[in-house]
Amino acid sequence: MTTRRMIVLAAGGTGGHMFPARALAEVLLARDYGVALVTDRRGQGFDDLGNRVTVHRVRAETPGSGLVGKIGGVVELVVGTIQARRILRTLHPALVVGFGGYPSLPAMAAALRLGVPTVLHEQNSVLGRANRLLAPCAKAIATSFSHVAAIRGIDRAKVHLVGNPVRSAIAALRDQLYAAPTDTIRLLVTGGSQGARVFSDLVPAAVGMMSEQMRRRVIVEQQCIADDIPSIKARYAELGVRAELAPFFADLPQRLARAHLVICRAGASTLAELTVAGRPAVLVPYPYATDDHQTANARALDSAGGGWLTPQDKTDAERLAHRLKSLFAAPRMLVQAAEYARAAGLPGAAEKLADLVDATIAGNRTTHSQSTEAAA
């Protein structure tokens, strides 16, 4: 059995939770920790780390609506916690780090039952519901924004601003400074790994309202729902606009590096990547996100001057077209927004979070030692 200190990461299966967990795992491995991931059936993104990280899956379904759905959610949580408790007893972790989301609850609840210290990482500017439940018992709460809503006053002493860990390929963009558009304008449109259907209609219509001269300068790179691609491709062709469309861009870091403007949702990982890279964006928050946290995220970047908050219910093709035309006609506005976005970025978040892991383990050892001496 390994003698390395073991850290367990508890994260749900969505990219917003898995990306920062993966980034932390890489740093912890470099520091000679053992690392294990406890996730739900959807959890992906660790496969290429091979046997350096063990992946364990537990039952953890988000509760459905209505009484039956809620009862089913409680049953899933109980079963998942029992599974996670068995896993932790085998791994003997020094610490468990939770990244929020309902699927993180079983491992975190098991850690608390077993007396294993825990650290929370909150990606959004509003503390998630799972993290709210766990915050009173956590040793530390790591945040990605300087101001995070829904943290109790009594827990604020445990808050540490570290930022939101990003992929190494994104972190490398920190040194590639933004270049203003000249003859060609590159417009990158993302909406998560499955694309955002609202952009399928909105963006081509807005581009179509530009002058012919401006349309000839624009190159659109857009993530789309696969079924929408033929119609969107035909629309851009009619407009004489060069466009590359796909459900997913595996080389997104390279595309972000050369983008002059991004149109996107306002998930925590998206904003972390924009600010670390220093790229301006039109932010259209997903209106049905829990506690409307994407609007809060977007508002933070808008207030910093690094992007433009554009609520979905107040955005039509005409308004978006006006925004695009004004920005493309005044590149200095894009350059300034890129500078403000970069200034808002928190590079080295994975390293800072790993430092917090180190400090929490050391502090727990000291507390345990003092308690033992006092008992003697």
C-alpha cells in the first residue's frame, strides 16, 4: 500500500466541477500526493491520467420534482453515502476536497461521518446549494470570486480567494496578449460542450444585420447543436460569411487565443478561462441556472469592464447586431475590455488551492497533536 498522503476529490459529472478538480489533481500529483476521484456515473475527464488517479463512482442522482422525486433523491444520497464511506475507509484520505454539485454530497457526507477534514471549492459567485449544506463543517472554503453570496457570516473567516483552476492549455494563454482585429475579425461562439441553441438563431441573424463590408471581414467559429449545423451553415453561406461550425471544439484553447470577441454563457469555468486568457466577451447567462448564478458571474466581469452582460430575455438580433457593430468599428474598446478581463483573472488557482490543501492538512495535524497532548 502506498505511503503517500491521499487526497480525495469529490465532484459531480459536469464540466464546471470536473475541470477544476482535474486541474487540482495534476498539481497534487506533482507534489507527490495520492489522488482519488469520487464522482457520479457522468464523471469524465480523468481517463488520460491512467492509474495515477483512481476513479470511484457512487450513486448520486439530482432529486426530481415532486414528492416522489425528492424521496428518490434522499434514497440515492443515502445509498451513495454508504458507498462513499466504504471507499474512504479503504483509501484513508488525509483530506477530501469537494467541488460542489449534488453528486459531491455522498463523499463529503461520508468524510464528515468518518472525521476526515474537508475543504470546499466554490466556482461561482453564489455559493451552491450543496456547498451551503457542507460549509459549516468544512475546514476551509476556497472561492473563485472576491465576493461570493450566500456564505454565512460565521463561515467567512474560513474563506480563501484562490480563483478557479483552469486547464494547463488555457493557463498558457496568459502570456499571449490580446491583439486587436485588423482586416480579419474572429468571432468565437460557445455555449458549453453541447452548444447553446439560443445562439443558433441569434448570432447568424445579428451577423446578417452588419454591412456587407463588415461581414466579409468576419470569421465565425461557433459551437452548435449538431442538428442545427446544416441550417446555420446555409445561413452563413447566404450572407457570404466564413464560418466553422461544430458541436464541440477539441482545440478550444487555440481558438480562444486568436479570438477577437467571444459570445458565450457565463458559467464559472468559462469566465475563469476568459479572465486568465484576457479575452473580451458578450455574456448571455443561462437563465435557468440554479439561483441564477450565471447572471451573478457575468455581472462581476461586466463590472470589472472585461465583458458585457446581455440578459437572454432582453437580447434580440437587433440589439446584438448593434453591440457587435459598435465593437468591431472601435477596436480600442475590445482591447480595453481584454485588458480589464486579464486584470480580473486569477492565474495559478490550482497551485493556490493545492497550497490550501497543504495548509489545512498541516493545521489539522497541529490541532490533532494539541488535542492529544491535552488529553494526556
